[in-house]
Amino acid sequence: MGVPDFQSLMLPVLKTAAGGGEVRIRDVVDILADEFALTDEERAHLVPSKQQTTFGNRVSWAKSYLSKAGLVEPTRRAHFRITETGRQVLNSPPEKITIRFLEQFPSFKGFRDGEAGTAEAAEVVLSVAESPLTPDEVMRQAHLRIEASLAEEILQRVRSGTPAFFEKTVVRLLITMGYGGSVTELDKALVGKSGDDGVDGIIDQDPLGLDRVYVQAKRYADGNTVGAGAIRDFFGSLNLFKATKGLFVTTSAFTTSARETADRLGTRIVLIDGIQLAKLMIRHEVGCRIEETLHIKRVDEDFFE
């Protein structure tokens, strides 16, 4: 069945609160988890912040929206109770309580009108109303789509550059990740040239240079995959340097046989394909930068204790 969306939880949350007196949100989460027969894995699944379970997060959002409509009200920290308006709804309950259903209540309509202060905000409010996702989940989904588009653009830019630019980009990324020295020493790590014995870069694995990682960077077009032969050639180059660690980076992808070959060889060789490369560049802000930061905040219960 999976974890229900937060709008599907609104009516169950209201019914759970109708038992009499105040209820604790943690208890409601447990009761509804049993009611929906969630598996242990579904109960334990966390939101990206790791601060709350996905199910608990959705129950909290359902309660929050019911509160905005005046169907429940907070009593004390992490506790709430059903209101008279909420009981009236349950006297003739709908098949499902949704955001559209809650818009009949003046307090909720005022809340929604306040959210939609601008045309842009109104579009977001509408998208949340029509989506099974909670508002923070909508933001995270949008963030994933933005990063996927950015990764594709970064990869296209890297592919369109020169082989020398690609090699420098890979070494710069590794230095930014904490390998080697500073960016000012980037040129020292680049060794790719005629007679380089198949190695494009040499990076210190630790600040003292006690161990080194040898790098091979292949700028290939999409669809021009790296095969097992290229991995064996790189392995031979590593043996010439008596190296114990190698990193093979490409803008395309590796064949299954290439990955199997890398796993079988005696020297540790890590393979990074184009998709992984773009994700690492985004994570470490190489070739991109932060344009805007959005913070998701919630009530500090300790403040109101």
C-alpha cells in the first residue's frame, strides 16, 4: 500500500482526535500506522533531513491543515483536540477530506489567501492543493528536478570543452573534495601529455602525500562507452607507477564488462561515469554556484513550552 499522502490522512487524523479530550501527535502517528498496516520499513522511513519519519511528517501536515480550517486546535506541546466544527464535519463525514474540502471554512480560506500573496505564490498554492505531496515534499521534488536539469547542462558543457579542460576539471574537483593540495597547485597534479604513460593526473590522497591516487580522464560523447580494454590499459599504466589506487573518470558511461574488469583487478580502481561526475560537481560547487537558498522552518516547540 505504501505511506499514504497527507491529504488522505486528514480524515483519519480527525476521526482519531474524536475519541474525547486531547490527543498526542505521537500517539496519533502510531494509531494510524497500525490502521494503515504500514510495514516496519515504511514506519521508519525518514524525510531527507533525517529529523522525522515520512509518515510522521505527513500526519503532522494533515493535523496542521485541519487546524487552519478550525477542525482541530492545539492544546499544549505536541497535543491537540477536535473542535465543535470538527465534530460537525464527522456527523456527516465526506469520503475524504482534502484541501479543496477545507476551502469551505473561512479560517482556512483566509490562510490560503495569505499564502497566495503574489501571482507566483498563488501558483505554488494551487500546485500543493492538486498534489498528494506535502508542501515541503513539493519543494524537494522541485529541487530534484532543478538539480537534474543542472547536471545535464554541466555534463554538456564539460563534453563540449577540450580534453585538457576536462582533465583540469576532474583534478579541480578532486582537490575541492579534499584530495591533494590547494587549487593553486592544480597544475602540479596534471601530468597528461605525450608520454604520460596513460595517466592524466596524480593526486595526493592525504595532506602529507603518504599515498597517491592516479587519475585517467576520458572525455567521450554520450553513447561512446568505455569498455574493458580501456580499464585493462589503465591497470597496466598503474603498474608502471607501482600505484595501488586509480580513478577512471569519463563523461559517458562504462560497459558492464568494464565494471566487472575493474572489480577483478588487483589494483583498486574506482569508476566515475558522466552522471556521477555531474552530481559530484554540483555537490562540491565546481562549475556551478548557489543562486538562492530556501530554508524550510518549523515551530520550535521548546520556545513555547
